[in-house]
Amino acid sequence: MRIIGNLPYNISTPLIFHLLKFGERIQDMCIMLQKEVALRIDAKPCSKQYGRLSVMVQQRCAVERVLSVAPGAFSPPPKVESAVIRLTPYRVQFYPLPDAVRFERIVRTAFNNRRKTIKNALQPLLDEAQICAAGIDPRRRPEQLTVGEYVRLAAESIYVAPTTVSSHP
């Protein structure tokens, strides 16, 4: 399946996350978005735009910026610039995941605390020893880590089921 479209700007991010769930069925997606969202998808580590959206999309797809579209291309012209990008899901995962849910949780938690060090941002999920075991300096910040490093953090994290309180005295 190929997806081609002009995504509604107000729901483009949730729509992309939904489409990524079907990556194994999609050959590619050529989509027009608000330019700001396209730049966030294609952002590299250590840039201002790099965040959860960048990591989640780049883990599953090759990203290619196709063209910018000026507001004058529309009638009436919108107040924002647009861009067309192509997302091509990897047939063989470049960054295979040990657990997609764990990966998403680590990325979300890290970027919800992007001004903290990765050690402090991920404190509820990983301890310093696990971060170091993934080969990552715990003093780095979330926007400094690559997609591959987030995958390694997911591999190091250990899900601990909540304990139940026993009714025995």
C-alpha cells in the first residue's frame, strides 16, 4: 500500500503514529504537513527540533524531505508553510526493537523531561547502571541521544510488574 495525502495539520502527528503501526503493509508515505512538523520528523540529535516524533518515526522509517510548499500555492493561503516528506518503512529494521511498548515509554519519558540529564529524566524506568550498560553517559540530555541509543536503552530496561499487597498479616 502507498499513502499519499495532505494531512490535516491539527491531527498530523497522531495520524502518523497510527499509520506507523501498519508499516509492514506500507511501501511508502508521501505526505504534506505543516513545515514545522516535517522538520521535527527529519530532525537530527542535538538540534532544537529533535524530539519524540523524530525518534519514533526514524526508528521505523527512512525520512526524505521532498519539497517545501509556500502558502501562496493554496487558495486561500494558510498562515503556515507546508512541506512534503516521504516516509519509507524499513523492510529490515535498521534499529530492531526488543519491545516496542518499552521503547515508546522510554522515549516519551525522556522527552517529557528534555532539560534534565538522561539519568534524571529516566529515573523511574532505568537506573544509572543500566544507562551505562547501554553505553550512554548518564549526564547527556535526551535531545543528544541517537535513535540507536534509545533502542539500546529499551533493551537495558527491565519491566518490573507492580507488586500486590498481600492480605496476610
